Amino acid sequence: MPINLDPNLKKQLSDRIRYYRDLGIYDFYRRESSSTNAEPMPMNATDLLVTIASTPDTDDPTESLRLIREDIGECTRCKLHLQGRKQIVFGVGNPQADLMFIGEAPGADEDTQGEPFVGRAGQLLTNMIKAMGLRREDVYIANIIKCRPPGNRQPERDECETCSPFLMRQIEAIKPKVIVALGAVAAKTLLAVSASMMELRGRWFDFRGTKLAVTYHPAFLLRDPRQKKETWKDLQMVMKELNLPTPSKALE
């Protein structure tokens, strides 16, 4: 559950935890009661940051997203800022969207334009959204991390952990009814599981009180178009949950 904290205190706590992380200290301990016999409970620094950060900045999702972006600044919290990234790729779409897509990381086109999913994979995602009877402007689109990894490699664990508090705040601000994780990296990072796409697809997961579905990343579909039929099944499951009419035209 979110903790109601004074904004100044929240910022001080976040800055202090990041300071300890820079020193290589990742684990903290807390007591669940005032009893001197209570066993200390371990808490990972990233989990604590997420708990603190999940407190909404404001009731207005547009303003909340603006504040989150402001907090990120020209981020230097992980090594990606030293590895060729041009700019932060924050997120785009409707701040009050019922449906949120979360991918893996920005690519070259996204790094240039500062917007997620604008390259070939992004064009396919736009077509997927249209096939659902929606517009790109109706949904919200973000990534696990907000900087392009060199050579479009997969994000590394420390990069995901550093960026995740901001993504959690975005989700908390938007409050989507459904999240769609695009690809294995996004799914495994959000759900903290190690499983195959076959195991993850075709079912609902509970993600912090929000329903989450998993489907193939559009970049994978460009490499293997045969999986578009399976992706369409996943999208139909999402449409049913959102009470959207199922269009007669399937994903092409």
C-alpha cells in the first residue's frame, strides 16, 4: 500500500536511499512492531524506493506525470548516460488511459525522437492498437527503462532496478485498468519471474492491483510474422476485459 508522506520528506528519503545505493548498500532492515524482540525484516533498497515513490504526486495524472519527468531530469543514475544515449524517452499517450503498453527499452529511432515506439516496431504497435479499435492517443506507452542501451542490447538488471521507481510512479499516476507487457524482458521484469513466453501468455496476472497480460514484442513480430495470430489472441483477451467490441479484421 502507498505510504502517505510529506513531499519534502519523501524526496529526502529517496535521495538518502540513492546515496546508499551509490555506496553499494542495497539492503535495509525494518521492524514490524515496537517490540524489542521483533525480528528485523529485510527490505531491498529498490523495493523501498518503489514503496516511497508509489505515493501519488497529485490527483491530476497529467500534472503527476509532469512532476515525474521533472524528477528524472537529465538522468545520470545509471551507466547508460555514459554509453551513448541521446535523451530520456519518458512515455507518451493519454494520462487517463485504461490501457497501458510497456515495452523493453528505447531503440535508435526512439532515442533520436524522444518518444517510445516510433520506429518499425512502433509502427506495428500502432497498427496493433488500431486493430483493437483504438487510437495511439487513447492508450499510454512506456518502457521498462528510459534510455537506449548501446547496440540495442537487453537492459541489465541494475538499469531496470534504477529506472523502475519512475515507471511505478507512471503506472500509479495513470491507473490503467489493463497493462500489456510487450515481450519477455518487460514481462519478467514487471512480474519478477523467470518463465517462457508460452507460460506467460494467455492468462491474467495481478500487478499491484492492475490486470496484466503478456504478448509478443512488435520487434519480434517483425522477425517472425507467423506469431501475429497468437498476438491477436492476446489482444482479443484484453479487448474483452475492457469491454471493447472485437473488430472483424484481425492483426495483419
